[in-house]
Amino acid sequence: MTDIFAKYAGLKTAAAGLTAHSPRNPFGVVIDHPVSATVGLIEGRETLLFGTNNYLGLSQSTAAAEAAIGTVRREGVGTTGSRIANGTYALHRKLETRLAEVLRRRHCMIFSTGYQANLGAISALAGKDDVLLLDADSHASIYDASRLGYAQVIRFRHNDPADLDRRLSRLKDHQGAKLIVVEGIYSMTGNVAPMREFAEVKKKHGAYLLADEAHSFGVLGENGRGLAERDGCEDDVDFVVGTFSKSLGTVGGYCASNLDGLELIRLCSRPYMFTASLPPEIIAATLAALDEMIARPELRTQLYANAKQLNHGLHALGLKTSAHVSPVVAVTLDNVEQALAFWNRLLELGVYVNLSLPPATPDEHPLLRCSVMAVHTPEEIDRALGIFAQVKKDVLG
Amino acid sequence: MADTVASIASMIIDKLLANPKVPRDITGESKIVEDLAFDSLAVMNFVMEIEDELDVSVPLDKLADIRTINDLAACLASLKAGTAS
């Protein structure tokens, strides 16, 4: 009998190598429980959380918790069904209508996760005779969407509208629809897309543009609608995808558009149709978090100030970080051994960040991925920076 | 000048040898993942460099069938000639 796991021999060796040089499995961290939005209990220690994507701190929103509790008592804990069968409650429709209002789009459909939102929207939008054009640094959900659908898939250089332009020019005789997919803020590096320039390229070639604002919704734009709002090009973005599991602190995803055809996607998107819908208490919590996000624009102002403090602080320590200020800050290290030592020491001294290893990083370098929250206090950020300084001395010398 | 499979394979090998980590004894029959120790991302990034050189775009689904340098050269040659299915 062929060993079904034989193909993972290389992975097994790599994983064993990682744990051999690490006192703990970097991909098996357990947060015993959150103490607050910014502090979690890890290995019995109160640890500063700097790797949660909980940009506005709303995972701990009292209003969202109360809404969830009330709903769970009234409607139960789950829907046990798909959106196209018994899984659409009035609350699901209410959230879609509310999100459409907030995003200023005519149509909105919600998915059970952000991953499924990309998977479901992209795989259904780009069909057999169409072409999908993906930014090279796209999230796994976008690459997986391209494999679930039947469109031809072409990758263009990260954040490079000129490269996209060249590739679209090569497709000038192609008769099918062309769908460009970019992200607002890239999750690993914090890089921000040149959205307005991408929009110009899409108009020049008669393509459609889908923006995944997972990390920029609630973060960028005067009203938190994301990068397209900030850059004043929302009308040129045909589809906007996002998630509830970052700024809104819950779970789920959405796709919104002004194009009436989006409603047809409900009838052909497999990740939308063949999975249970979100439980009602999650929908209620998401609605409450959305209201809180809108009612408290000061959270975005504070988030930016905190991002600035963390970015500048890490930069001042001489660590390799991007020059631009973003709530996602990646510290690039030279090799995996160094990154592993740095990450472990940070955790032991009370700071949790994400460890990202190649090939999940854009190049061959490992990253310590930090994300900042609006609810981090300046003192917490200073404390984290002090620990970074100590670890840098211990590990890098 | 028409780009033949042989000329494209030769260009790919020259480009690969510019990387000091690539074994010196590669040929058209070298397997890109196994012999060159490229992971999936490295393969996609390398193909991007070749695409610019030849002014073609290789759809990702075509990459799945490519194992050797000659396979890649044949794919690029057919795309360049506009005969790719």
C-alpha cells in the first residue's frame, strides 16, 4: 500500500527541523484566553498581543458581545443550513443590506469566512473563457479561488500597474472577460496597493477590478471603507471583498458591487451554496461591531497614530521594516534560524507576533509580522518596543 | 528570429546559471523542482523573468504540467507562436 503521507516527507523534515531548534512549535501557539483586546494569557503569562489583525479591538466589543448573547438566547447557536436552503435568517439579509449601505453599493452577499468570500466570488465571477489577473503577492484565498474556477490565470508583478498593463496588452485579442484582483493592504508586508493606478489600467483595457479590502476595511478612508475610498476611486472598483474577522472582530466575509449580476453569483458560487451559513449570534455581533466602527471614527485616527509609533519605533531600533506607515509591520530577518530565535525570545519576554516563513513570505526571507490595534496604549507599544530592543541585542548582537 | 524550443531552453539555462545557488550541471532535462530545489513560489517568480524576456504570459494552469526546463521551453515556444491551446 502506498503511504498516503509519503509526499510530505520533505515537509516532515522541515517541521522537525523547526521544532528541534525551537522550545515551542511556532505554529501551535495556544492563547489560554484573551484578558483584553491587547493582552492574552499565553503559557501562563500575560502577553502583549501584536499579531491579531484585530485592528480596532472590536473582538472585545461589549456591544457586540451583548448583541450576540441576546441573539443566541432568542435564535439559538447555529443555522444548520446553507444560504440557499434553511440558512438565511432575517439577520443575514439585514447584515447584507446594512453592509451595502455602509459600502455604498447596491448589492452585497455575505459568506461564512473571508477566505470563502474570495473563493466564492472570484471562482464564480471568472469563468472558463475569462482571464483572471492576480497580483503576485495575493493571499492564498485568491490563489485557491483561481484553482477552483476555470479561468485562465495570469500573475503580474506585485503592486506594478505597468506590468499589469503589459499583460493586459498581450491579451488584447482575447474575447473573454478580464478580472483583475488586488488587495488594499497586503497581509504579510503591510504594503498598500496603488489602487488609483490599477483603476486607470483596468479602464484602459475594459477589464473588471476586484479589490480585497480584508486588511483595509475599517482601517483606511475617512469612513473606513478601505483603500478605494481613501484614494477616491470606489466607482472604478467593480467588486469589493472583505472580511469581518479583522476590523469587525468576528468571522465571515462579504462581496459587494453595484453590478446587478452579483445576485446571480448566489446561484452558482459553490463556497456560498454548499456550506452552512454564519450562526445568528455572529451576524448580530457583526452588525453591532459595524455600528461601533461607524460611530467611533476616532478609532481609525488612533490606529494610525499607533501604527506610526510602532513603525517608527521598530525602524529606530535598526530593524528592517518598510518605510511607510501601516498597521501591519513586517520585520525582515536574514534566515529562518534567526527568525525562530527572535520570535521565541519575544514570546518569552511577553510579546506575541506572527512568524512567517518562506514560501509564505514574498521572498526567501522570514518575517516577524506585527499588527497594531487602535486600542493599544502608547505605553503598551513602548513596552513592546523595549522588548524588541532587548531581543535584538540578545539574538542579533 | 523565431524562438525555438532549443533557443528558449538555452536562454532559460543561462538565466538559471546566473543564480549561484543553481547546480552547474543543469541541462534541458533537469527537473525544475527536484533538481533545482525551487519551491512553488520560486518557480512562479522565475517564470515571470522569462515572460518579460519573451513578452508572453504563462497562465498558471500551464505551469502545473511543467517538470523540466525543456517542458517550460516548449510551453513558452508555443505561447510565443500563438499556438498554445
